[in-house]
Amino acid sequence: MTHATAQQFQRNFGEYQHQARREPVEITRHGRRELVLMSAERYDWLLAAAKRSHAVEDLPDTIIEAVRSAKMDKRHNHLDKLMK
């Protein structure tokens, strides 16, 4: 992913516009990620992918059983306290 500060982006909009057609351009302000510029095609794909997500109730039984039987590494036992 290409990175640019807000100032760089303003000064070279055309260049970043062309880059965004190939890959997303991350724009930062004061060192923090603020915006991502991407092609309309990629944006449309992301929207369609979000709509393709499914409810947990629709998962096959094999996946539900795999999640139920999964064991977490003992290093993460302290996280169980958050569930109580």
C-alpha cells in the first residue's frame, strides 16, 4: 500500500489518484492514519464482499462444532475473566 501525508497528497493529487487505481493509498495526518483512497472498482468489490457475509446461524454444523471444541493456548487464560 502506498503511504502519503495529507500535505503530500494535496500537492500531488494527480499522482496519488493514478496510484489509487492500482492499489489503495493510505493518507496520514499528524502521523495518524486518516483516510484511504482507492479505485471505485475496489470500493464496489469491498461493498459486495461485505454483503456476502453470513450470520453465525447459517454456518455449517461442522464449523460450529470446530469452534465449540477449539482450545485456546494457556497463555491466554487471563482472557476468560473478561467473559464473566
